[in-house]
Amino acid sequence: MAGITRPLIFPFSLSNSIFRSIDKKSVLHPMKKSIQPFGLQDNHLPFSGLTKPFSFSTSWIHDCCGNQVPVPNSGRGDIRKFMSMAGGSSSQMEKQCRDQHDVIPGLRHTVWDQQDLRPKFPKIEKDESADVVVVGAGIAGISCAYNLVKEGKSVVLLEAKTRGSGMSGRTTAHLMLWYDDFYFQLEKDHGFDIAKIVAESHKRAIDFIETTVKEEGIDCHFYRLDGYLFPHDNSTEAMDLLIKEFEACKRVRLDVKMVELGNDPAYGKVGKAIQFPNSGEFHPLLYINGVADAIVRRGGRIYEKSHVFEVEKNHVKTKDGVTVTAGAVVMATYSPLNHNLAVHARQTPNRTYVIGLKVPKGSVKRANWWDTYDPYHYVRLEQKVDYDVLIVGGEDTSSGMKPKDYHDPYAQLEKWTRERWTTAEEVLYRWTGQVFEPVDHLSYWT
């Protein structure tokens, strides 16, 4: 497998003509090779006000949410005192319980603060109809719904948790011109014409995001910058691979250059590299939130905490029994929910890993970095107020690693990073994500 995509890329063009054609009963699945990597959010007791330590006995009470809460054993009347401190059955405690119910399971502590996501849009409560129903409010579902409402379609967007709570909230958000299974391999497997279309789709996808950001006034830190593909070591084989990819990039008419970066630590001690001008990056959750607001402004309907359980032709049913009937259904759920073995049997699940290291302001060149290793490393910078965060991913493993194959991916990433970016300080973030790799590397193009 020639490289697994962890950064956010778009191996398809979001042209308007695609959406004009959605006027018949159909189910579409815009497969994407982006992180939509689960974990558990820490549970917090639904009360505050305990400022002194105390010991817990085996006595328990139930709060208004049905949770068991331990009661300190320090004397008679403790339960009444404790309930008072906790808010008892007061409206304050009930509000805290409701807030707790809004905590979304499976979020990760990422540089984008995915762990802080909460539902913004209502839960669907009654049957509805629309021209198109989109299932999944990640980057693909949000993008599809946005283009559809711009074309005048009535759209219902259903999300089981909250927008960006899946793998789109765990991406490292590279907007890549490089095709990470290598253009020369793509050309070999699918032909020159397909390779050229894929390269063009990458360019158009970045243009689409830039245009959307400007038209809708979305502050999501969108930024054009250079991307660099560099050899993973100093071997002749690695350099030959780089040259081979450079020639393929030129054939598909990408504006690339072979550059020498001089092994500067600000450039990750990279020497020779292919430069991809006009690549991009952004804050994925700010972008998703901005586009979601634009969908609603344009007449679209978004429902969160509305878990789709069944898809039958043009009917979509939630776990609560609510049905949405539409002329077309878009399954933007990373892997389709309609149990289509034709899809599931043609993709392999992998885990990818990410760390974020604190670096001094200005010590690292702002760019996207990818090496030719298999699986490859991917690096970018996220700017904070007083420091920057160097975001480094890679060291992919199969999902369900065998004991004999076990290693510590985070430790490997940190070691690799410190050897190249020598100003790296402490690790601030660690997270992981699920990656599905289609067997043809093109989401079943043929």
C-alpha cells in the first residue's frame, strides 16, 4: 500500500454539475480518504462546590440523571448537606445534568479542541421530506449539503452526534495537491487521463474551500502555503522514488519544482524536495461550523443527535423512528451505513497517530511536509498566541494490531520529529484516527 491518507484531502471534484444531476431516487456515497478517526470523554460529576477532600463510604444517592453519586461518610445529616452542596433536585442541578447529557462520547483532545464540541442544532422529532437527505455532518456531508442548497435543492442533514465529531474533527487538515498514493502509481494503475483528473480535482477542491470561506465570511484560518514531499532517508532508492514522482507530477500538469532546502532544522533538516505551491491548510472545525451556519441561512435543515438506523431506498429512519423521505440519499458517513458488502469488502481499516509538540514562534517554516516512507509522515504547523504547535502524524498500524507487531506509535513519532525539528519542546497533544483505504486507491473509480 503506497501511503495511507491521514490529512484531509479531496480525491473528487465538488463541481456544481454533480449536484444538478441529483433529481432521482438514488443513494450516493462520496467516499473520501480523510481522517474520520473514538475514545471516551471523561465523565464529570454533575455538581460543584466541594472544596475540601473527604473520604467516600459505600453510601450512594442518585442524581436527577439517574447517575450514582457517592456520599461522604462524616456524620449524621450528610446526605441532606451533600444534596445541598450538589444542588439537590434544584433547577441548577437539573441544568447541570442536561449539560452532561450534551457531552458527546468518542471525542478526542485535539489541537482543534474536538473534545469541546456540543450540539448546536436540534434533534429531529417528526417525519420530514426533502429533495435530498444527507447522512453525516463531517466535511463530506457538510460540503454536499452546502452545494445542494446553493443549487436550490431542499436538504435535510442528519448527524448522529454533532458536526465534526467523527474523523473530520481528527484530521490534521492538510489541503493537499500531492496525491499520497503517488501519481506515478496512479498513472500506472488507472492511466494518464485518470491521473490528470485526480490532480485537477485536488486543485479544484482547495479552490472550492477558498471560495466558500470568502463568500460566507468564515474565519477558519484558511491559508495558502507550500507543500513539500521529501525522501524518507538518504538512500538511492528514496531519491529515485522522489524523481519518479516529480516527473509524474509534471505530466499531470501540476506546478511543481524540485528544490534544495539545505538541511535547515526550520525545514525539518530536509534537503531535496518536491515543492507544491498553492497547497493549503485550515482549522477544520471552524470551517465545518461556518459552512453549517451557511446551510441553515440558505434554507437547509440540520439535525444533530439524530442517529440514522435504517436506509431503505429513498427513506431514511432514525433510531427514534423518525423517517425522512427524499428523492436522493447521500451517505456521507465515511463507511456506508446500508451494509453494502460491495464497499466494506473493498477497503482496509487502519489506525493513524498524531502528536502535537510545542515549538517557539518562528522556529519552524510554515508549510506542509510529507515524506516518501510507507506509511508516510505528515507534518504541519498550527499557530497559537504565544507559541506554535508542530502537528506530526504517521506510524500507521492495522486496526486490531497483533501482539507480535505491537509498538508505541506515539514514541516513534516523537523520536522521528525530534531528530528533524530540533526546536520541538514538550508534547501537548496525542490522538488517533481510523482510516479506511479503498483497494483501488481511488474509492472505486473503476
